[in-house]
Amino acid sequence: MRNLFLAVMLSVLAQPVNAIEPLSLYGQEAVYTVERKGKPIGTYQIRFAPWQQEGLQVDVEMQLGFRYLALFEYEFNYRAREYWQGNKRLERMQVQIDDDGKQTEYRFSRKEDGLYRDNAEQGDEYLGDQLLTSNHWHPEVVQQDALINTLTGSVSNLDVTLEADESVTVGSHRVEASRYRLGGELGDTLSWYDQRGRWLGMEFSARDGSRVRIWMEPELYAHAGEDL
């Protein structure tokens, strides 16, 4: 009996602190407001749905629009669809980007030895095996030393550091969260996760040097079942 008890306890302790159950963490969707220089410029939305047996489909969409240098209208539209087995194993992904009229598309798929970026002209490019994506919803992003950068289609190296455990504001509420600096090729990108592993948002520098902030809308946070 004692050995059985020890085996059960070791099994429990071996589980990750933040179990990866996206539908439990977020519900069917998570919506974020995107700000540039403190002003709203768009939205970032993540939708979750079951896929095959014990799998997950994740749809990500970002729509931005703002006036640049008080002269030019700039628009950016981003769509990604991820397919996961067991929330741990990325099977394939498609990304479509409309960067103010410039169209880019990336496709990724899994083969026997790992993940590849599909390239019909130059041959498929091997990226790695257990890679996560820069769509950030996955709580284990901060445990990685590399991820698939969905904006560039390549792998970006990380050097993640925990900067602080702190209270942050989600609407009118205070939430305990951990702030990480992703480092590496993502440099000054900051990302926040709550104590359950739910992604609250991030800050990063845009190409023009301005700071962009993506932050979860409080109604969606509360709706996902968190007792604020």
C-alpha cells in the first residue's frame, strides 16, 4: 500500500504546475486589445475547438489599422490556424499575412522526424520537433529555447527570463501574474501569464520603435471561469 501511495504521489508531482487545457483556461475564445503608443489600433483573437481525437484546432486572427506619421493609413491583417495532437504536439499550421497590401503565406506540416516549413520550389525546410508557436497562448512558451516565429516563417531562438511575479490590471481587477522577457531573437518582448498559465498579453517594439501592447479584454478573462 505504501508503495502504491508513493507511486501515486510521484505521478501527481510529475505533472506540470499549469496543466495545458486551453478550453478550460480560455473557454472557446480569448480576445485582446492591441495598443500602440497607448491608443487602441486593433484586436487579437484566439479561438479554440476540438480536433480529431484528443486534438485541438486553434485559430488566431489579428487586425490592425492606424495612421502613420499623420500622413499614411497602415493596415495589417494576420490569420493562423494550428492543429495539435494532445495540446503538446503541433501537427500542422497555415499562416496568412496581409502587411498593408503585401501578401505572405506560410505552411508547416509534421513528418516522421519533425516539423517542416513547406516549400514547393526549394524543398521543405526542417525546423525541429517539439516546437511551439509565437501565437503565445501555450503556457509552455516560456520554457522553450526556440519557437516558430509565425511572422517570419522561421525558428527564433529565445533566452527567457522571469523578470517578476507581480499584480497586473485586467479591467478593474488585480490579477497575480508572472512577467517574462523572451530575449534571444525576440529581444525586448515581454509576456505575462497568470497563475493558471493563461496568457494575459505582451509588449514589444514595432519596426518604427514604438511600443505595442496586446492585452486581454477583461470580460473574456472573467468569462473563462477565473474568480477575480
